[in-house]
Amino acid sequence: MIVNGLPGWLTIEQDGLPQVMMLDIVDSRIQALYVMRNPDKLRHLADLLPKL
């Protein structure tokens, strides 16, 4: 998925909170890895994951 213009992925962690990880890639190399765990900012994305 694309998150804020960067390739990334969404997971639900063991504590039940959503987490997004994004890669900043320049010249085919990872320059930075960003992790967002703020549930207030990510709660709407949790609906994209299948329910278990």
C-alpha cells in the first residue's frame, strides 16, 4: 500500500493497535524507515485489514 506517498504496510500489533511502517527509497536503496503507532491517526486504516 502507499502511505503518504511512500510504500508501506499496515499491521495490527499484539496489543490490538494499528501500526504503519513506511520505506523512504532513493536510488533503489532504503534511506529511512518510518513507523507510526498513534491510534488516533491510524484507527480508520484498521478497517482495511481482514477481521480475524
